[in-house]
Amino acid sequence: MTRSALHRDAATGELPFYQPQGDEVALFEYAYNNQLPVLIKGPTGCGKTRFISYMAARLGRPVYTVSCHDDLTAADLVGRHLIGDGQTYWQDGPLTRAVREGAICYLDEVVEARKDTTVVLHPLSDDRRILPIERTGELLQAPPEFMLVVSYNPGYQHLLKGMKPSTRQRFVALRFDYPDAKTEQEILMGEVGIDAHLAARLVNLAQSLRKLQDHDLEEGASTRLLVYTATLIKNGCDPLAACRAALAEPLSDDLETVQALMEVAEASFGR
């Protein structure tokens, strides 16, 4: 669970790099200005977390990020009593701190959390915007600056867990996907600083690999992996070695599948 104050770069006055894919920036701002919670759904590595970082900086709000998992409890979010120096004291969890400070609370992969844990979000994600803390007797009213944001990968719902309709329908939902070719090239050029020719080759490679999804691969090559690959190549790594380390190996543990992916990479890079 982390807190980060994401503001404009002090030296340049620039926001963190983010390449919009549609009207998601405007929709997020409408939701923030009207105190509405937001649900972001999309595949791994498509830019969900970067988008939250960008919007937090754009809005000038700190953000508390919680990576959800099976063992996450309501106390992990809200807080608990601790013992120290011979006395008991209360320690706020990240959700409570975000409410008190008027920050953004971002729950990443929220469907990984237990159902009895996500229920604590209900009074914050409707028009009440309150957080009852039963163990202290407090009833916190969220300030206008507070925003609740959750995300998950809907492609995993059949394998793991889905979000209850009673929870999902409390949110404004934004669907993310891998960018179109032109936008993805602009992301690589803006994020890593590579030239247009290399960006086009990498994006074409990613699109070829994504066609294998649901056949030989559980997931296609993400934009995040393309950024890693481009970073390695830009800094002097052999292109095929970079493709193996940052694309093929992360996509599969099966040696034959990795070799097949590398054949696609070799064709893309002319070897």
C-alpha cells in the first residue's frame, strides 16, 4: 500500500507522460468534479495505472494505491488498533487516510479482494460518501476532493472472481484496451524517446503477438512490455535479446511457445 504525491515536474512544469486514447481524461474530470467514483477495466499493461498517475497530477491530488489480494481485509483498508510503548493506539489505513486528506484512493485489481472487504466501499461509493469506522465510533464525511477509483482486468473474471453487480453499479466505468497502432507508436516515442521507425516495428510485432492470444498465449503483449523492450533497445541492447527478455519470456513459461514468439520477432527485425 503506497502513497504518492503526484504533481507536475518541479523543473519543467510538465505532467507525467500519458497519451489519451479517447475521452477518458474528460470523463474522469467530470466524475471528479461531481464526486463520482470511477471503475477502470482493461487488460494487463494497457495504461490503467499510468492514467491514474497522470490524472492525480493533473488534478493536483495525492494518491493512495492499494494492490488488492486474497488476504486483504477491511482493517487493511480502514485501519486497526496497534500496541506500542505499553499502550493501544489507532492507525488509519490507506482508505481512511485518503478520506481525511481529500486524496485519491486507487484500489488496483479490486476483484482480487474478498467480497466482505469490498463491502466497506459501499457507503463511500454512493451519494452518502461516508466512511464509518466501527472500532473508533467515527463517521467520516468525505470532502469534495476525495475520489475512489478501482480497477480490474475483466479477462480474468472466469478464472478468478468477478465484481458483484451491487458494487459495480456504484461506479462510473471506463473501458481501456491496447491502443491503436498510431497511438501506441506515439506512446513509445513519447515515453521512451525512440524514433518513429523503431516504434512502428515494435508495434507491428506486438500486434502480431496479440493475434496469438487465446491460442498459444493467455494474454497478448502489453504496451508496458513494449515500453520495456524499447527502453532496452534504446540503451544499446541487441533488439532480439531485448525482445526475448522483455516480450517473449514474460509472455510464456513454455519453451516452445517462447521460441515461436522469437521467430515472429526475428521476422519483424529482419533476421
